[in-house]
Amino acid sequence: MSAFERYLTLWVALCIVLGIALGHLFPALFQAIGGLEIAQVNLPVAALIWLMIIPMLVKIDFAAIREVGQHWRGIGVTLFINWAVKPFSMAALGWIFISWLFRPLLPEDQINSYIAGLILLAAAPCTAMVFVWSNLSDGEPHFTLSQVALNDVIMVFAFAPIVGLLLGLSAITVPWETLLLSVVLYIVVPVCIAQVMRRSVLASAGPAGLRRLLGTLQPLSLVALLTTLVLLFGFQGEQIIQQPLVIALLAVPILIQVYFNSGFAYLLNRWTGEAHCVAAPSALIGASNFFELAVAAAISLFGFSSGAALATVVGVLIEVPVMLSVVRIVNRTRGWYESGSAVRQRPVEQKAG
């Protein structure tokens, strides 16, 4: 790792402080940037996410996608966590912390709305940022792409019923424009760009040229990640300053949910004997949230100024620093993970690409 990468946690902390300060000092500027969106998808942030995920996607050799089937254990674990555990565990955590423990500290008329926002946040797995987390944890790129694509298909059919069940609503409004645009922006377009780049470089400069390209793109990816942090915290700088206690309290169940689900997925993969290069992205996909969809659904169902919208925004604010901490944990525990008896008994698959 470069010196820049080794101190990534420090840069993240500085960018959070910088974003909050700039959002407080220049609210009009950040409101203007925040307004550059289509169907609740912010276009500047989407462009930055392209810079973050394209290095991961350039690694993908589509001829090797067929080999993903050997990682069926990781796929099964991730699907179980995403759709059978995460939404329901968040509903339970919301009830324990927001409706019970923290109730005296929160506005009484927003309690149910806060819980609804937390459920919306947990009901859909992340589409874009998981490529960044997988790349930072040396994850298997073909597994990551296949898992995200599979989750997107399931989300189309499962998001509304799960949210409706947990919120007690007979029908919910799914912001289809946000869902479809996010899939196109965060998967289809960057995959096409990355594959054109990959094939062009391999044709002109071979594998050595591809390695040089990846070496150039990696720093750009991290800079884009930090810039995204500044924007996200800048967008909500006033909210953080005006409602610090509410935001801190809402962050508690989100933090517990992230660490619980990522740890559960990581342990299940170790128990089944899955390779670490699959277990790491599986844990990260299992814990991350599709916050664009959550924010859009909260606004459409409960209104822009609702507690539900605020709860989903808190998920946006803590997504990057918290997921970076999960990346650090899975990287530092790789030796422990691979010492597991089930992992040792299975041959270690070579990552393709």
C-alpha cells in the first residue's frame, strides 16, 4: 500500500470535517450541487462513483464470469443476509433503540417515521459503492459483479413486499425511476466504459499495459471517494449542526446493523469454507445499503422534511467511514479467516482477471 492508502482513515476523517464545515459556510453552493439530480440520483456524485468503481470493473474478464458458479456458497450467504436477515434485524433494532431506549430523547411525533426510514435503508442492498469496498478488500471481481446484478433483479420484486410487510402498509410507492436509473448509471454504463478500456489497452499494450492502467486509476478512485465524502457531508452540514443528537441516536442502530450483518456473513462464509476473496465482498454487500433508493422512497412516502427522510440521510452520512472500517477488519483478519478448518479443507480458488 502507498503512504496515501495507509493513512486513508485520517483522510476520511479530515474530509468529513471539511464537508461539514463547507456545507455550513457555503450552504447555497452545496444546495446548487445537490440539486443537480434526476429521479433523486445526484449526477455529480454519480460521476464520482464512476471514477471509484471503474478500476474494479476494468479487472473483470467476462469470459471468466462462468466460473462464478464455484462460489455458490458465497452467493447463498449474501442472499440470505440481504433478504432474510438485514431488513428484519433493522426493524428489530429500530424498535429497541428508537421506540424504546432513545424514545425520551427524540421528538415523539417522529418516532414511527424514524423507524420507517431505517427499514427503507436496510431493505435494499447497495448497487454501486460495494465495487469500491470489494476492490479495497481484494475481492473477487466476477463474484462482486454477479452478486450485485442478482441483487438488483431480486430488488425489483422483493423491495416493495418486504417494506410493505415491515411498515404495515398495504401498498407502497416504489420510485422506479430512481431504481432503474441507478442500475443503468452504476452498473450498465460503467461496465461498458470499463470493458472498452480493458479491451483497448489489452489490444495495444497487453497485460503489462493493463497493469499500468490499473496503477493509474487506483489513486483516482481513492480521490473520488474522498471527494464524494466532502459532498455528502456538505449536503447535510446544516442538518448535522442543527440536530447533532438526533443524528447521533439514529446512527446507533445503523452502526450495529452494519457490523452485525457483515460479521454474520463473514462467519457464515468461513463456516462453509468459502475463499476469503469471496467472503470479504460477501460481508460488505451483506452490510451495505442502497441509500439513493432509500432516500427517494422515504421522500415519496413520508415527505422531504420527515423523520424517515432524515433517518435515510444518516445512513448516507455514515456509509463510507463505517464500510471502510469493515474493509479494514476483513483485511486484517484474513490470516484468521484462512486458518478455519472448513477453508483449509477446500482448495483455494485462483481469482480470475
